Amino acid sequence: MYHEKEKKLNREIDWTDFLLPNFDSSFGNHFTKSPWRIAVFQVFCLILFFILFLRLFHLQIAEGKTNRDLADGNRIQIKMIHAPRGVIFDRNGKILAFNLPAFRLLDPQSKKFRLISREESLAMEVKNDPRVVSLEIDNVRSYPMGEKLAHVVGYVGEVSGAQLNALQFKNYRPGDMIGQSGIEATYEEVLRGIDGGEIIEVDSSGRKIRTLRQIAPVPGQNITLTLDADLQDKIYEQLTQTISKTGSCCGAAVAMDPNTGQVLALLSLPSFDPNIIVQNIDDTAISDIFSQSFSPLLNRVIAGTYPPGSTFKIVSALAGLVSGKIKPDTVFEDNGVTFLGPYKFTNWYFNQYGKTEGLVNLNKALQRSNDTYFYSVGRLIGENALEEWAKKLKLGGKLDIDLPGEESGLIPNDTWKRKTLSQGWYPGDTLHMVIGQGFVLTTPLQILGITSFIAANGVLYQPQLVLTTGSTESKSFGFKPKILISKIVPQDTIKLIKEGLILVPKTGGTAWPFFTFPIATAGKTGTAEFGDSKDRTHAWYTSFVPADEPKIALTVLVEAGGEGSSIAAPIAKEVYRWYFSPDKSRLIQDIYILATESAKALGE
């Protein structure tokens, strides 16, 4: 037994000696447990647990709400649901602007929003695209008539940084779409709705689990315009054909009910397709719209300014009659040339055909657009009377149509000329002014204004484009005519001017295309020089129909198109033919054959 224990001990010693040479098995007995060390260790543990307790208290109690909010922020998200804009209709209920479903996506690189279609968003979901979590429900605008109504309806675009700083857009966010031109811009507050939203719960990957709360967006109000889309389409057809045939770049036409101010059509060419801008598909096409030399974005009806030519003679005739210096039977002899010192001023008929027209009274002067007669009127009444009556009829000012960008044009005077050209006013300037040349500049809308003033027996209504706003059941706005001018000219004076304009489209007048037209019309041709190196002229025709009880007034301009009688008047004639035909498939026909070449020679 003893030997066995000894052997066992030897084996243990052998093992320790082998692994730990010189190992002293009594080594542990040299140390004693120090009470101070134990106390320090216990204090350290207490401090550590106290710190952990304070940290837990801070996280769960002191900052508990904040941390819960942060946790919920990772689990709960707020999504905007953008309100659809109101739909825009024409006066007959035809849709001119509406919404297509789309989604708003934030580009992480540019930090800009862009609209994508419903199909694109579904494709992103199928591919598990991580950007899906940032999609917001939105709409993209669509314009069925494209370039035919671009300058009236306008277009929407992303709100700019400068606009966001304006008080008007204080409640807008980056990426919001606003009206940038046309009706879309003027009636932004009406068309824009109130955005809604939803609170959703998402999983760790950001995918929607459920909707916790939703507030539906409130759509914008619908707008019904005074425009007749079919009439607009007809004018577009006629004006584009004429521009193409004449080699002109540009043109404008505007029609209005002279008895109310309701704008029936408004066209500016060249135009652009607003769908290209709002759908933001082709950057090159968008850039082309903004960089074209003929400025398709310019609304020539309200912002293009041109010498009015002989259409201004309506103003000159009014100024002469009201001044009392001419009467209906006042006559001046046309010898073809009027001399002012060493300078000569010729009548257009003498320039083109070498002919004179003898004694001319007011009616004949308007019918034949006789320059010689109006030179004499200008010398009698002077530039101040011309300026006064031009401005009374809103030339050189604005008619306040409900579209952005209207220009005032220019009615010059001595003060303006000295300030602008450092020259005084010359008598020759008056002779140029009285026939709508020289420094006078007007917009097509202003020429329509003076035409409507005569058509409505001395009343000028503010041009308006909105008939109603709101739904069919609940209209928040109804059209009300607004008078700009009335009772400034005696009725017998208006009657005299109207009689002269009625003679213009009759045999012997300058508007020869209307000689055989079956409906009595009234109008004024205009052929305006504009200092072109090729001696081209702007072609004007302004008119109203029927002559006795006008229902529509129309002004047509073809830039650098030629003579008003040959270029602009035929456009108006075909538009009237369509407009007054009860059956649009069987248009009214001329009564007799078209004017002969000799008759055409009478036209300005």
C-alpha cells in the first residue's frame, strides 16, 4: 500500500517536473487574502453597476421619448400623396389639360425629384429596387391639343429655388410642380389642390407592412375656359398653311366675343408641345424648345409688338372726328404724293400702281385705306391728339388679359423720343404715326381691342379666358363681363367708323377676298413696313362678323407675310366660313366667283 502511494506521488512529481521544471507545489501557500484588495474590488463593481444604472436610466427614462421616436422613425414613415391638379376644359367640355397617374422619385445623386410612370414604379418593385421606399404618389400633366393651345393653357414645371423663396410659394416643397406659363400659372391657386399623406409601418428593409393612418388629398378645382377648341383648331390649320406658303416664320391670331370680352381663340406660332416639357423624357427636345431662334415660347398675341400699319387708321379716324377738325363730308384730294418740305409721303396705291384716287372722304379713306387722307388728318390734329386717343383705347397699355407676360407696346411722343433717341419730334413723325408706322408698336390683342370697341358700339370689354371654376355641381366662379372703356365717343362717331369698315370687304374695298362672302362683315386691312432689308411687310387683317350684330371679332397677323388683303384676310374668311356654317361638313359657299386680278389690285 505504501509503495503504491509512493509510486503515485512519483508519477505526479514526474509530470510536474516534466512540464514545469523546478515547480514548487507549495507556492500558493505564500499568498494570503488581503481584505483591502477585496474591498477595493467590491467598490469598483458597485461603481461600475451604478454607472450602468445611470446610463440605463438616461436612455429609458430621461431620453425615453426621444429614443422611442427614433425607433418609430425607423419603423414608421410618412408618405406624401400629392393632390391632382384641376382639369381644364374648353367652353364645350373638351378636355385641354388633365392628369395621368405617376410617382415622384428622388434622385440620390442630384437630389432632385423626377416623375415616373406607374409602369416604371411597378418595374422597380419587381426588381426590388431600394429606391421604391422613397416613391411618392403624384400625377403628370397631359395636354391633348399639344402645340395648338400651348400659349393659352401653358404648362407646369418643378418649382425653382428662386420661386421657393417668394412669399407666394411659401407652402411649397422642392420637387412640387407649379404652373410656369399660361392658365396653369395665372390660376395656380385654383388648379392646385391640398396634398394628403399616409403614415405607414415598414420592416427593417423599408418595405411597407401596413397603413396606420391616411389623409386623402383634396383635388384642385376644375376650370372651364371661354375658348372654343374647335375654332382654335381651325385657326391653327389656316395660319400654319399660310405661314408655310408665304415662307413666313411666325404669326398670331386672336378671336373674341366683342359683346362680353370672352376670348374664343388665341394662337401664336411657332409654338411648342408642352407635353415634352412636363414629361421630361427628352432633354435634347426640351433644350431645342428653349433655344430656337424664333422663340416658340413667346406668346405673340400678347407679348409680340409690331407696327400696326393701316389698322391704326381706326384710331386716327376717331381722333380726327372727336377733335372736330374733320367731319364725315370733309374731303382731301389724293394726288398720290404729299409733300412736307423737301420730304414726300406717298399713298400705297400710287406706289404700287401709279394711280391716284381723287377726292376722298372718311368712308372712302377707310374703304381704300388711303394714306393721303390720313396724312392730312395728321397735319390737322397733330401728334398729341393721336397719342391721347391711342392711349384712351388702351394702346401703349395693357388690357389685363388673364395670361402672364402681356406687353404694353409703344405710343411715342416728344418726351419719349428725346429720352430714347436724343431727338425732338418732327412733323414727319406725325405723318408716319397717323398711318400706324414710325415708332408705333402694338400687340395683336390691342388691335383686336380697338376693333371690338367699334363692333360693340363704343364699349371695350376686358379680354377674359375663364368661364367658370369648380365642378359642374358647385361652381366657385362664374364669368362676369368687365368694362374697360365706355361712353368716351359719341354713338354717331362710332357709327361713322363702322360704316367705313363695312365698306372695306365690299367691292371697291381693300379686303378683296370677302367680295363674294355670303355674310356681311366689317374689317380693316394693314400692310406694315418694319425696316426689313428685303422690303417684306407684316400682313394684318382685323374684323368683326356679322357687321350689323357682331358675334365675333378676329385679328390675324402674319409676320413678314406680305399684304394684309392677300395674306391675312383669306385666313379670316375661311375661319368665318367654318364658324358660321351650321353643318361643319357642308360649309357655306361664296355667292359669286372669286375676285379677278383687276379687283385684287384694289387691295392693300
